[in-house]
Amino acid sequence: MKKYLREIEISGIILMFIGCIMHRFMDISGGVYVCSVGLILWLVNLLYKAFHWKEYERDNKQNIIMMIAVIIMLFILIYAKL
């Protein structure tokens, strides 16, 4: 699995991006499923790296920062609509 981590991560991110575009701009409801598959792939990669912390310490720190930034952006978007 270690050999394919980068491919799994990239394909997950691409699928999330495609799914968001399909759902948001093209009004295709199947975009949610595409985004969900991408999220699952990204989560598998994230969990593998978390269980092998010493080897992927730098990547894990970047992922934590990215998740915090995304959560903050989501809160801003939610409260901007209220």
C-alpha cells in the first residue's frame, strides 16, 4: 500500500473536486456520490499515514493544518448565509 499512497491521495482529491463541481455548478445530484468516494479514498490515505506517524510526520502536520483551515472556511460560509 505504501507504494500507492500518492496515487490514492491524488485520485481522492481529484474525485472530490469533480464531485463538488458536478453538484454545485452542473446541478448533477450524482456529484455527491463522486465526492464521497473521493473523500473515502483521501480518508484511507490519511488513516494509513496517521498509524505510521514517525514515517509521515511532516505530511500529517500538513494534513492537520489543512483540515483546520477547511473547518474554519466551512464555519465562515455557514455563518455568512445566516
